Amino acid sequence: SQDSAGNYPLMYAIRGGDHDDCIRTLLCHGAPEEVSGAPQGPRSDRPAHLAARLGRENCLRAIAELCQSAKCLEAKGERGETPAYEAARRGHVNVVRCLYELGADATLSMARADGRTPAHAAALSCDSDIIDCLCQLGCQAQLLEQDGQGHTPAHLVFTMPSAADDLHLGIIHDLGTHKFGHYHYRLQNFVTALIKGGAASSFVTTDNR
């Protein structure tokens, strides 16, 4: 049964922690429709999306095992986001790798409705570890992809308020210094990861800006 917000018990179990035994019990007693059915709750969530967002690797493994398919890990949310996008947005490298291992590798490069890929999601939080992970899993092509506004991950990361002031593109010419604050250090690592991933050309737009 569902609560007033449309959530099944499975969603509460995922929020409660990475307890795959509880997930398995629920799914073994008639909860598969909760996984594959319509989105639940005010955020239009699906269990796999919620588990990915919260970093619940064991929950994802239990869902995939009991559904006997990776399809439940490939569904898109309200804005076209996959569980892989949710994991990348929140820096859960272990979940991104888990999704790859579970056969949802195609979703690691899928874009949302606005054209943003997991690499764009990593740019929003300036997460170089996600970029490194995507490259290790063979998804480096998305480092050059543009979203619906023409932004690559490189462009997007420099639109963030913390990066748009005195730093801007100057960091690209001075990767070896340590004079920046914590965010600037993260930005430096992010830029380095993009360059290592073969996306150096993405720092220049078609009109050479």
C-alpha cells in the first residue's frame, strides 16, 4: 500500500539505509511493481533513482537481482534523469561503478531531457572523481557533448558562481599552483581530469571564446 504522498514501503526502506536484506524481503513478498511502476512521491521518484541519489549500492544490487533485469536501473525520471545521472550529481563513484557492473552501462552516457549527461552532473558539483570514473568505464566521449544550451561540462563548471569571478579561465594556464582555496583546488582537479580524459578542446567554443 501507499502513503498519502504515494510512497510504498520500499521507498522508506531505501531512505532508512543501505539494507539489502530489507529490500530483498519486500521484493520477495510482492513489491516488484514498486520498482517498475509509475514514479512515486512528490519528487516523482523510482526506487532505483532514490537509491542512486542516496548512494545505496546494496539496495541497487538487490533491486537488480530480484528484478532479474537491468531495465529497472535504466528508467528515466521526470526530467529524463537516469539513476546514473543521480549518482554522478551527488558524487557516488561506487554507485556509478555498481550500475556499470549490473549491466546499466548504457545509462552512463544517457542525457536528460535538457541534454545534460552524467559528466555535466559532475560539473555542477566540480567532482573530478566522477569524471575519472566515467573515463575509466569508457564514457569519455560525453566530456565533449553539449547540453541543450550548448554547454560542455567544461563550460558548465565555469558558470558556477564560485568559478566565475577572478579565477575564470586563468586556472587553465596555471594548473601547477596551490594558491587557490578549497573550491579552486577542486576546480583545478576537475579541469585536469577533463584534460586527461581528452576534452582539452572543450575549453574553447566554436567562436573561440
